[in-house]
Amino acid sequence: MKNFFLAIFTFLLICNLDAQNRVELDINFEDQIASANCIQILENGFKSDLTKPTCQPNLITDQIAIPLDQIENFIAFSMTWDANTLERDAISVQYRFLTNNDTDTEWLEIPENGHYQEATMQKVSELVFASKESNYVQISLTINDLNAEIENFRMHFFDPGNTEKSNQHSVGNHVDKVLGCPCIQPEFEGRLDWCPNGSCLEHPEPAVTPVSHLIVHHSAGTNVSSDWSGVVRSIWDFHVNSNGWSDIGYNWLVDPNGVLYEGREDNILGAHFCGMNTATMGVCVLGDFTGQTATDMAKAKLVELLAWKSCDRNIDPLGTSNHSGSAGSLINIAGHRDGCATLCPGDMLYPDLPAIRDSVVSYIQANCTELAAPSNLTLEYTDQMRVRLRWEDNSEGEDGFSIERSTGTNDNFAQIITSIPNVMQFQDSGTDPDMTYFYRVRAFKGFTNSAYSNEEEIFTGIVSTNELKDTKIRLFPNPVSDVLYLEIDSKIAAFVNVEISDISGRIIQKIEKLDVNSGSYTQTINTENLETGVYVLTVSNQETKANYKFVKK
């Protein structure tokens, strides 16, 4: 009979049930107590029985049926209650989820939510997760403050369902933002990626805040999940429907696989730093790091995010500065506990923060240099076996440019020279004929280097099928744009004929009876009107002829 009334009671108290399977359930302390010690039951709660001052007030509820249907993945669970005291931890709360076959499942502690607003009589527990196979939940409550009165104790159940990605919403990357430095914003899952049905609404009236401090949290929830987007949805539901906030409290969240999720948009005032959120960015590493460390992938993504934001806002990752939200001094990259009475981000992640700050500095130095890379590098093979390089200077305040060359292949680059600032060309006279060279350029300032320019290739000669007697011939540049130079070095006085034909043998251009006297002679050939492709230049005299291939760009 008791179970029948319990089922009816559970049914009547189901409220706020929606497509994502959310239920809030009040505990009736008159009917749902399995055991009680030194407790006085109130109309809508309980308090210590002060007539028994020598015992510890404690009560344990009945096993209460989980009021969710067809749970798809897991259960997200939290509790709220009202107390007549501003003190935290006026009561201690334990819980356990059971299946039909359970007889003695271990009790687990669930602390008050360290992210919730302090100095309030409404209390919120942490968010915890349970298996979808769970059938019942049981609560144990111990009063620590003997003068505390607890009322309106409510349990929140949420089934986030399985995440079905929408093809219409892909990973975002805010590369169009104007940044304080060229550090690239990490890719992230937008709201419609982690909440594809659009039910996780944004803050209706978001407020912009000038970020000066970056606050690291942990979610204090599960460390294992097959659906981290579902976990993010559960946190959104917890913050909105348990805490009563207007949106998820964090600006960013990072899962153990190194996937970044956008919470509140960038530079939007969050709800994560015990009422001192002004000028902060809150990033939550998903997991409980009380006794377990975060994954390397999560920490690497955290470093990438903090580096981008530090660079964007000109924040010193190793520094401490005034925080306008608390009107005091705060570490620029801080743990939640650095400003609030909480253990967040956990005893296994908080000690990693010094190394994370150092890694942020290293990341910025390696990836977020102030110097923009040169661009539009072009090459031209000129007379006297020189390669002329030209590029565009996109940096400001550089000390100069480093020119690097690789011979034969593009895997043996070495610096050949450095130039002074604002120079945008260089002639390399240290090349050999009939060789392939690769070039690249980058700016430098002190010990800091920009990224490299585009990489370009050039061939400094051509292959002949024959040589004219007592005559050396060179073509340059090759490939050619508008003007091809034919250099003839002859030991005898003679006349030569020149023909240009396409790869099929069709003659396109002729130059007859060039008067080549003993010594060096250079003929310019206009190739501006040639189409892009491979051509053959034939030089002949009365005795023999030689063929040379060249490429029109």
C-alpha cells in the first residue's frame, strides 16, 4: 500500500516535463522517511530536535522511484532547498542510485554547488550523473548547524537524450574578429552543435564585459561519458532550471577529448565566479578532478584557449593584476578557488595551473607572434645566374627578414642571408646552373620569428639535346614570364638562327642570322604573348643545332 501511495505521490509531483525529459520532484518528509534521528518534521521540511542535544540529527528517505521514462543515455541529478541561514553546508547531503536488484549501494557525498551565488538562503547541490539503468534514488541528510531549518527540498532529474548532430550547423571558428594579436581562435562546437534541437536558449539580455582575468573551473561531475554534448546540455539545464540563471554560466567548456564548446558567447558576462563575474572569462574543464587529473588533450585545448584569449586581450599569463569585479588583486589566469570559497577546479587540476600558465606563454611565443608573415613571394632567374626574390612586407617593427633556400628538394632549408627592415627583394647570386631551388622568407624581431611566406620553386637552367661547336648557350629565366634572355658565348665569329616551337613542333617565332662575334652575346626574346606551357628553343648554325626546353608561366 505504501508503494502505491508513493507511486501516486510521485505522479502528482511531476512537473516541468518537456521533450528533453525533465522532472522536478518535492520530498514529502512526513511520508517518505525510512529512518530519522533527532529530527523534528515541519510542514514543508525539517529541523533539529533541540530537546535531544547529544545526538546528530539525521534522516534517510525512502527509495524514491526515478520519475523519468525511456532514459536514453544517463540521468543528470541535482537538489535544491531553502535554509534559514546564510552559512554554507548547514546540512550534509548524501545520495545513492539503485536498481531493482540493489540492496546495499554505497552512499556518495554531494556538496553544495560552489559556483552558485554565495550569501543566499536558497541552496543548490552539485550536479551528478547516474546510469540510465537506475530505478530509485535515496537521500541521507545530516544537520550540521543545529539551528538550521530546511524547507522546500526538491530533486531535479534530467535526461539529455542522445546528441544527433545537425548537418546545418558545423564547427565554428571566429576568425573574422579583430584580435589584439594574430593568435587564431580555437575551433569550437557552437550551441546548435551541442544542443541541435535549439531548446538550450541563450541569455535573453547578454551583457558585454571587458575581460581581464581568465578563471578555470572543473564541472565536478562525471569523468566518463559517451556523449559530452549531452553533458554540456545537462549543465545548461542545471544552471537554468536548478540555479535559476538565464543561461549556462561558463563562457567555454572543454571535454576530456580536447573538444571546445561555446557556452555564453565570447566577452559575455558569465555566472561562474561567486558573484564577481565582471571582467572574467569562465572556462570549465569537464570532469571531477578531486582525485583524478585532467587528460592531456583537455589541458592542451585549455592552453590553446587561454593563449588565444590572453593574446587577444593583452593579458600577461604569468601576471597578477587588479580585478574590477572583486576590487582586489587576482592572478590573471586563476583557479575558481583563488577568488571563492570552493575546492574548484579540484586538487588534481589546481596544482597544474602554474605549468599551464607557462605553456600558455610558450604557445603564444610559438604561434601568436606579433610579426605577420611575408606574402606573395615570387622568383625570377635573371642574368649572371642570379635569382631575384620579391615579397610583400606585412609586419611592423621587424628587425629584418631571413631568406632561406633549399637545394634539389624542399626539405633542406637553410638561411642564406638576413636583410634590413622594410626590404622586399633580394638577389641570390650563389646558385648553379641546371639546379632546382626552393625559397621562403620570414620576418624576425629579436629572437621572435614570424610564420614563413609561401614557398616557391625555380629551375636555373635547361637541358639541351646538343651543344653548338665552340659555343655555350644559356636561357634565363626559366620558367619565364614576359622576357626570355638568350646568352651565347662563342669562341668563333658566326651567324646563328633561333626558332621557338611548341611541344608539337609547330614553329611560333623565328630570329634569323644573329651575328655572334667572338665573345659574349645576349638576345632578348619577347614571350609576353606566349600561352602558358612548355616550349622548345632551337639554336642552329651551319654545322649543328641544339634544342632547349623552357616553360612559360
